[in-house]
Amino acid sequence: MRFLYFVFLFLLFFACTSSLQKRHTLIEHAGYAIQVGAFADVQNAINLTARLQDKGIDAFYFKKPDGLFVVRFGSYNSKEAAEQKAKILLSKGLISDYYIAPPVFLKKAPATKDKRRHDDDIGVIIAKTAERFVGIPYKWGGNNVVEGMDCSGFVKAVYNLCGINLPRTAKEQYLHGDDVPKNDLSEGDLVFFGTSKNHITHVGIYVGNGLIVHAPKRGDVIKRADLSSDYFSKRFIGAKRYY
């Protein structure tokens, strides 16, 4: 009996370890990316993104600090690999001028007794990046649109710009990362909504002071919202942290 007991403990430990490893499998640092376009009109960026997505390229668009909209895609281990892919797309006429964007490596701030967040904290940077999208229409183009893709596509875009690759859909994003209690949310955490853990329909980015930034629905713009509102309170499923 004692032997069977130890075998049970070993199997339980292995299962828990495997589950933890599996949970983080899809969370990785973003590599070199290909950046194309420089548009004053966001619709031009939307159209280019849609064309690339129609070709199976997981592209997204964002607003640069100078106000121009550009499109970005890919995560390559080296600048040479990104350059090679860009030249292939260039020869096919899918892109014109391009820029190889280097990886972003953010360091997690060391744990201290001081609970205040600082400007160089990963979460704060993610939250500030999300705020840059407010007021921009976010439309996940192409033929691969599914329910909830706009909100998860927006979240994936923000994290990618901050050097973290997330899974594509809200449901997949919820299956990874570490659980965060609602009363312990920090800037940059993802908050999920739906009818159950098996039916996640929406995701947003917590930006502090009880607010989230999210893509409400197709055709709408990125907005701030109060997490304590009736709509979100009733549908709140959980929160995750990925760094």
C-alpha cells in the first residue's frame, strides 16, 4: 500500500508539472518582425492588414507615436530570417517598403515591499501601449474572422508590441498565464468575460484605477471601460498575468 501511495504522489506531481508547462507553452518572447506601410488614414492600414491576413499572414496594425498607422507581422529568430521572408513577400507584390523591427526585451521589476508601479514595469508599459489605441477602430480583417477575434486580436497586438507573443483567441489566452484575483489586478493584466470558463467571449487589458481598454465590437473603436459596471461585473470570468 505504501508503494502505491508513493506512486500516486509521483503521478500527481508529474501531472501538475506537465499541466503548468503546457499552460505556458504558447507564451514566448516575440522575435524580429516585419513592419510595412505608413498611413495617415487608419483605413489604409486596415485594408493592408486584411490583404495580408487573406494570405494567411497573422498581421496587425497600430498607431505610432508620430500618428502614422503601420502594419506589423511575424516573429523570427533572426534579422536575416525576417529579411528573407520580407524579400519573398516583396517579390510577390504583397508588400512594398519594409522595416525589420528588432525584438523588445522587457525585464520584470524586482519584487519589493513598495506596491507602487513604476514606468519601467512590464505591466505599466503594456497598459500605456493599450492606451495608445483608444479611439482607433479595430477591425480584424481577412477571411479568418471569428467571434471575439477583434478583442483578442487587439490584445495580441498590444502584447506583441511589448515583446510577448500570446495565443490568438480569447479562449486560448485564458488557458495560459497565471491566475490573478480580481482584487489584486495590476496594469497589463488581461481580464476575461463570458458565461463560463468554457465560453469566453471577450477580453480586455486592465490599465489601472478600475479601468480596462478593450475592442467592444466589430466596427467600433477601442475604448476605456469601468470594470465595476454591471455589464462587466456580471460577465467577469477571471484575470491572467503573463510575465
